[in-house]
Amino acid sequence: MTTISLQVEFGGGLELLFSNRKRHTLTLPSMVPFDNNTKVLPDALSGVETKPADIEYLLYHLRDHLLQERPELFMEYKTVRPGILVLVNNTDWELEGEGEYVLQNNDEIVFISTLHGG
Amino acid sequence: MVSESCGNPSVEVEATMSRRPKYDKSKICIKCKVNNGAIVVRHAVYCKECFPALLSSKVKRILEPHINPKPESSRKKSLKASGNLLVGFSGGLGSTTLLDLISRIYLSNRMEIKEEGVAKLRGGKGHPRNEPVWEKVTVCYVEIAAGFSGMTDRTETIQQLVQENFEALDFIPLRIENAFDPAWWDRVGGKLTSDMNADLINDGTSLTSLSINLISSIAQGGGFSVREEAQEEWKSDSMETVRLIRPLQEITMKECSMWAWWNNLRVLGKQRHPGVKQGIGALTKDFIVGLERDYPSTVSTIARTCAKLAPRVGALGSCILCERPLQPGVQEWIRLPCCNR
């Protein structure tokens, strides 16, 4: 089973939901359940429909394993809540296919909340 | 012919507004046409190198028509304001972004003078290139903690942030309670106003915030003063005009966030008002922020459409609290007594 190492960073106050830590290093399996079920162990994927680990799966993983409170402030309808920007290697995720972007080893994913006020 | 459609998106898929692709044409920067894009702004793709020029041009477009142009003595157009500039700062994303952009666009040579001295300036101190647009730029922070139980006083933190990151600017901390103290005005306020001599006030209201404020205000009966959401003007007793301009009003919250992130700006954020429940303002914000993500062009349409609105009748003076135009007949809106009492 191959794995992917990722650097995940939170900004704009979003780190408050993730143990008040801005930077996290994660390791994800390269193949994950198609339905984004984060409870299935990587060794138990036989017979389960799979897909390459993408950002959509990463969101579920963050929500289920790193988020400390208020999941509704992070995710909404299978994607990030409106007002949260996502950067993939310093590029707007809208240019990389949003949730369908397939994660690569050593990718840097940044989540920034824009809801600071003016 | 009567339509049989109910128009409910949860029942009819066709009733849902179709979503445009996130960006037009290609991923190459629309401006330089060379670099790969790094950000999508209302379906247009910009690279990281061209993004600063995009924001600068938007700020200048809003701000510069309000700065008196100098009499032309050379071909190069230059600006020289008759008064000074006051920038309202809350510590939030918009005002932090505004302060940074103003510093970079108009005040960068002040730091150069401070670090290397007047003699090092290209062309010398008297060269038009080196003449500042404003003699004085003041950052003003109003602490409102006294008005809300449980809110933290952040004056010291804000002062430290401004002095560390925007050395070229003067900083004036104020307190909301001072506004209601005539003795303060006599002792301090009048002198402050005269020293600042500001005829232009800027605040960091972004396009997103402006659209939220417009819809929220109209929903609560503020339609008569919708124009003042974008720009306000006050005349003092001596008939001098002070204008409140919002230079970020064409820049979305997304653009402000990307600017802050790419430039490592420290954004403190605005404090939530303790004990305040979800109201029309918060619901409107959720709605507009959702629009900005899914249908970004609609957010600017809100601001553009509201800019075309004008009241049918003239104002009956100004509101004593907000100093915005007072709608004739508003005092007739009295609460009717309950018929059982």
C-alpha cells in the first residue's frame, strides 16, 4: 500500500478548529474509498470501490480525524463551507479541479477563512 | 398561457440556475498571457505577478478621482491632495489589506526617505516623482469594547501591529465613548480634527462587505440611504467637505484574503459582539458569501445595481445618530397600541 505525505496549513482563524495549530503533516493512503469513508482501514479496501486520494477525501479526513469542534464551520455539502479559500501548492484550487484534484506526494494544501471582517 | 412550473429547485432541476465554469478559456494569466494562473477572480485567471497590478488599479480607480490633481507642469500626471488622508482601521481583513495597498501605492518613498535619507532620492527631494500625494496619513482605530460587555480592549495590540508594519503612518487610537462626551470634544477632539486636516477618509469595506451591507440595510428599511453605503460626504460648520471613500469596493473578500496570504499580512480579525444572536446581517452575510463562491459576478451586480438607485424625494435633514439622509415621513412610523390594552 503506497502512501502520500501532505503539508496542510490553516489560516484566517481556521486553525482554531484544528487544535489551534496552523501546520499539520499528514499521511494518506494513495487509494481511498470512493464514498470518502474515512473509517475503512487502508488494508481493508478489497471489495470496496476505490479512487485515488483527492482533495474531497482530504476534507472528510480532516473533518473526521483532525477537527476538534464545529464541523459545520469547515464543511458543507461535501465541500468546504463558503468563505473558505483552498490553495493547492500556492494556486487557487478552482484552477486545479477543486475537490477532484488528485493529491500528489509532498503537496501543500492551504485552507484560509475569509470571514475576518473588514 | 400559464406556466405549470413551480420553480422550486428542490423539485425541478431545471429551475436551478446553471453554474458557469469556474474560469474562462485557459489557465494562463489573462493579463500577461505568459504565466500559469494562480487565482481566479470572477472567472478571469491571473498569475501571482500580475495580481498586485490588478488590485492597485482597482484602488486607484476609486480613490484618485477624489484627490485634487496638480496643475500640469509636465507631461506626467501627478496628484497632490489639498488635505490629508485618514484611514479607518479595525484590524479586520479589509482594513489590513487597504492599509497595505495604500502604503505600497502611495507611501513607499517615505520608507525610502527614512532609511536612506532625502539626499538619496532619485531626482532629489524637489522632483515631482518624490512629492507625496498627502503630507500626512493617519490611521485611526476606534475601540468599541466599552459598548459591549465581555469584549476585549485591543487598542494596545492594534497600535503595536500598525507601528510594526506601517511605520510611515501616524496612529491615533480613539474610544467610542468619547464621541458622546462634549468635554472630550472641547479638550481633545477639536484639536485632533484640526491637526489631522483630513478631507478624505478611507475604510476597508470590500465589494463583498459592501454587497452584504447594501442588502442587509435595505432589508431593514435603509433603502433611502443606499447611496451612502458606497460613499458619504459630510460638511462641517465651516462648510469644509469630508468624504468617506471605500477604495476596496471593487475588490472581493477572496482577493483581499489572497493578498493578505501572499504578503504575510497579520490580520487580527474583527471581534464578534458577545451575546449578539444571528440576525438579518449574519443571514445576509451567509447568503452573499455563498454567492461569491458559486456565482461571483452576482456580487458585483448587487453593488452596481444599488449604485444606480436614487431616492425619489429629497432628504429631510440627517439622522442624529448616523448622520445619513433622513427619509421624509419616517417619524410617522409609530408603534400602534395593542387593542386589548
